[in-house]
Amino acid sequence: MARTQGSHSGITGPRVREVALKLFAQHGYAAVSMRQIAREVGVQVGAIYNYTPDKQALLFSLLEGHMEELLAAWEAEPRPEAPQDRLEVFVRFHIRFNLARPQAIFISYMELRNLEPAHFAVIETLRKRYEAALEEILRDGQATGAFSVPDTRLASYALIAMLTGVNTWYREGGRLSIAEVADIYWDMVRKAVAAG
Amino acid sequence: MARTQGSHSGITGPRVREVALKLFAQHGYAAVSMRQIAREVGVQVGAIYNYTPDKQALLFSLLEGHMEELLAAWEAEPRPEAPQDRLEVFVRFHIRFNLARPQAIFISYMELRNLEPAHFAVIETLRKRYEAALEEILRDGQATGAFSVPDTRLASYALIAMLTGVNTWYREGGRLSIAEVADIYWDMVRKAVAAG
């Protein structure tokens, strides 16, 4: 029989993930050991394995959890009829969601190469589902004549890269609020895909 | 006196950088040892130190060399009078330059956090110089009335993020040539910053 989980597993499980996320973001997956994670959580290294089979499973679980949360949050957003309105919802959602999770976004980009192939494939599928949600908006707007986009696939990549870039420079307490940043990006996105 | 460089230093120096770039891109800076670099170059580990004081100096030299090359190449580009034309030159240049150097671009984003603070500051300064080149074009276009950009600083970040994103999905031999990709991105960029 495997080790039974301690009575604190309900608390320690999330704490292990939280610490792992922080350490992976700070030092990189390759540089962080399970021993280091255990020390920071405040448990014996053996106890960590009650919560995760290994470091790879931990990384995968963090990235998968992040993507599932992203997709669920997007599904829960309002879905106005007009493609232009839906695109605005997407732009503001993406910026807000990502700025609230800087470490998860950071490791989602930085640590993809450290996923084993089967894990990578799962994350890729989830990522493509999110990109497809944006592409659908662009195709709908193309169909109604609201948008003129030479290539909806590339436009979805281009817009997501642009919006995700906010995380690399935005600092809380800087000269712009998140809402102001979203206004500025929405202005550029709206025009980038506009017809005429 | 320091070790004298061997007669092959003119060849081995660039080879050390080339191998380091490849290994850092493949495995990450933290996971690569000087021993591994030496083995792949085909020299004794001690001989590596004829070419670089340590692994940190090697990473810094790669990132600094990349940024210097980027800035010099941009300076050598044509500089048409009209801001819109100059912006088009920038878009096509950025995509072409980056797609020709996938590993350098990759480590420039991935390994920034592994630079010591003094090294990081140098790279940041060079990066800001490149962003400023784009922002200058945007400000010029704003002044002539060709562009309408609510925030030229943010627009420069947004456009560079969008254009750099091409490196994450472009595959040689895919459905689009580099020139076709540049056409599609230029269409979006042109509209994103357009007046009216």
C-alpha cells in the first residue's frame, strides 16, 4: 500500500503546488529539487511524495491546472452576439486573467520544453483550444464583414502574443491601471482586425 | 599570466559559443555544465576557460552579442522618410531577423532571469534601445498624423511582442513563406496604428 496521506493533506496539497510554482518561476524547473520544495513547505522530503509522484508530475499538474482554469474562466465570460463585442470581451479577459497570475503565465512559457512529450501534448491541446476560441471570434467577424483579417489563424497567434506580452512589462502601481492598459490594447486590436 | 590561447582559438572560440547557444536552447542554462560544452566542442574542460571565464560570462556574451547584432542590423536597414514606410521596414526586418536566429531569440527570452544583475542591466539597456527605435517611428507618425496611437510606449511593446511571437509557431516548409507571414503581420500592424 502506498503511504497514506496525512490529515493535513487538504492544506498541504495546495501548499506544495503554491511553493513549487513560486520556486519554478524564480529559479527554473531544472534548478529546483523536491528537497527544496519540501523544505519550503515545511515537511520531510519523503512526505512530498504523498502529494505528487515526482517533479515532472508537479510541473505538468501546474501547467494543466492553469490551462483548465483559463478555459473555464473564458467559458464563464459573457458572450455578446456581435463578434466585435466578443473580441473586446476576449482582450479584456486575457489581460486581466494573465496579470492576476504572473507566475503561472511565466512558467507556462518558460517550462514547456521541460515537459515530457505526453504531457506536452496535453498542454498543447488545451492551448490550441484557447487559440481556437479567439479564431472563432475572428472567423465570425470575417463572415459578418465586421473584420478583415487576411489569415484568422495567424491573427489569433498575433493577438494572443501581443496581449500576453503585457505580463512582461506591467508593474502594479505603475502609471497605468489594468483597465487603462486594456483600453489601449483594445484600441490597437480593434483597429488591427477592422474591415476597410 | 593567464593560459595562452591555443593556435585554434580563432576557430574554437566561435565553436564554443555555437555549442553553448545550442545546449542552452535545448536544455536550459541551469541544466548545462561547462564539462558538457567542452565535450561537445571536443576539447578538455580546462581548455574551455581559454575562451570564457565561466558559464555566466558565456551566457552574457551570447545575449549581448545577439542584441548588438540586432541593433547593428537595424541601423543598416533603409530609412525611408515616411513613418509608415519606416514601420513597414521595421516589421519585415524584425520577423526576418528573428526567424533566422531561433535559438538566440529563444535564449534571449528564456535565460534573462539567469543573468547576474549587472549583466541583466546591460541587456535591458540594449533592449530598450531597440524598443526606442520603434517608438521613435510611432511618435514620428503620430506627429505627421499618419498614426493614431493612444500610447506610443505601449504600442512599441505590443508590436514587438506580436512580431516576436512568430518565432513560437513558424516552421520552415510550412504553408507560408517568411515573406507571406510578413505581409500578413504588416497588414495587422499597419491597421493597428493607423489614424482614423
